[in-house]
Amino acid sequence: MRISLFSAALVASLIGYGSTIALVMAAAAALGATPAQTASWVLAVCLTKGLGSALLSIWARVPVSLAWSTPGAALLAVTTGVNMPEAVGAFLLTGALIALTGLLKPLARLIATIPDGIAAGMLAGVLLPFCLQLAPATADLPALVLPMIAAFALVRLANPALAVLAALATGLGLAYLTGTASAPDLALPWPQLTYIAPTFRIEVLLGLGLPLYLVTMASQNLPGFATLRAAGYAPPVRRALAVTGGLSMLAGLFGGHTSNMAAITAAICMGDDVHPDRNQRWKVGLVYGSCWVALGLLSPMLLVIIAALPGALIAAIVGLALLAPLTGALTNAFGTPAQRFPAAVTLIVSASGVSAFGIGAAFWGLSAGLAVFLLEQGAARVRR
């Protein structure tokens, strides 16, 4: 194999892991996961992403790269009143819905009827609270966070994909050099998968499982397919949804949240510099998958290193990592004039954190936005 296949896959996997692992850890903490369950969570998702990327690349002969659901992790991180067994039940529902979307055309058509602006408004509402934590984190730890922001801003000018990884490296280095973070004990056990028996509670399935499915489809899978199409490949839509949905259900039993198509990191694996023969670029999926398996096996050590960082520094890293997704969500939310007001309602309710009947804000934001949209559409038809 060409060395460029290895370099592209390594960079893509490191960016995918390093830029959002802090968010995954925040999600695990919000659900009350034990250290063993958190390690199992990361290992399960890494293994399923690695397996899925390799399998789909071989099957479809296109360079398929999978990722964990970043907006899904953000949604989990603001969830309250849900424990790990209940979250596992929601993960199983989300994976089943993704798989069924690939297998059943009517379900895919039903999801397609949700206006893009409202779906984007829900995503923006989920992401906004994390980005708002960036300024308070800077005020709490200016000596660490300001250099990290500077590294992010400067690297972003040359290579936006590497900006968050540069910020993470800067924050890690300064935290350990200054003694702000305690030196971790690296004498860790071999990574293990921990089975978590699911609990199914209707409020959690509606308030967490359904929004997790929607944000994953709207903000991860659809852009991932579009990235493949823009690179000149025919995306294996139905096979990819069936595989990622099934693997997400499997990972869910060990605490892992949803896997899906990658977009930004996928683009790294599709350029001319990866392989001059576009028909051979599918092989990068094999290397990419192997990198994720290796990251999963190293996860106990990596998690301990990151967990030793101050909370404000973690909040700043997460805020920086979600700036680009928030920008994209806001652009899509307000891009269509007829959907702007419903999208704004969706964003405000989703960002409020309000919970009713045990169901979280993302669901109520989506419901409120759809209600306003349908009301406006009905009034417009009456006027005509």
C-alpha cells in the first residue's frame, strides 16, 4: 500500500478522536457512567467505527469513513435525569431507527418531510450551550485557554481540520507543564467491554433516543453522503445506514453511542494526494479502520490523560470543537426565509434545557418548531 494511505487515515482518525473525545467524556459523566463504563463506551464505538469503515469500504469499493455522532454526544452531555441503562435503551432505539431508515423507504421519506431549517435549529440549540461556555472558561483559566484559542485561530487559517487538534495539544501541553493537571497513572488494565443491560423508559426513548436519531441523520449521515458524492463517488446509502445502525445497536449494549458517516474527516481520505487512482482509494478505509481499533485499545491511557485536565480547560476544548458545527447549523437553520421563525423557535426551546414529563428539550424544540411551521403553512394556504 502507498504511504499516503496510511498518513491520510492516521491524520483523519487522530482529528476525529482528539477533537471530540472530551465531549464524549462529558456525555458519559452526564449519564453517571462509571470509569469502567466510560472506557467501555469509547472502546465499543472505536471498534465498531473501525469495523464498519473497513467493511463498507470493501463492500462498496469507495473510501468510507465512519465517525461517532458529535452532536449526539452534545445532546447526551446536556441530558439530565437519565442513567446509563436508560441511555443504552435509547441507543438501541436510535440504532434500530437508523438501520430501518436504510431498509424501509417509507421511513426515509417520513424523515425527509422534516424541514431542513427546523432540524438545523434543533441541532444549533443543542450545540449553543457548549459554545457559550468558552468565554467563562477563558475567564477562569486565561493562562491556559488563551494560548489554546490562539493556536486554534492560527492553525485554522492554514488547515481548519487540524485547528481543534492543535488546540487540544496546546492545552494538554500547558496543563501538564504548569502542573495544572496532575500526572496520570499509566499503569492501566487492558481495555474491556462492559455489558450494560438496557432499560426502556418511554420518556427517555422519546426525549433522547428520537432526537439522537434525528440529529445524527441530519447533521452527520446526510453531510457524510454528500461528501462522498462531491468527491465523485456513489455513496452506499442503504448499506451504510443498515451497517451503522446495526453496529450502533451492538455498541450500545456496551455503553457506546451512535456511529455514522463522517464528513470532515472523510474528506481527508478522498483527495488526489491519498492515491492517484480514485478506484484504489477505497483501501484507505481499511487503514482508517485499523487506526480506530488501535485508538480503542489505547483508550484507557488516553482517557486518564484527558480526565486529569481542569474542568474549565475541557469546557474550552469542547466549545472550540463545536464552533464549526454550530456555524453550519445556524447557516442551515436561517437559510430558507419561510423557515426562519420556526427554526428560531426550535433553537430557543432546544437550547433552554427545559424538560417536561421526563422528556428533554431537544424533543420539545423540534415539536414547537414543527407546530409553528405547520401553523404558518396553514395560514398561508388560507390566504391564498
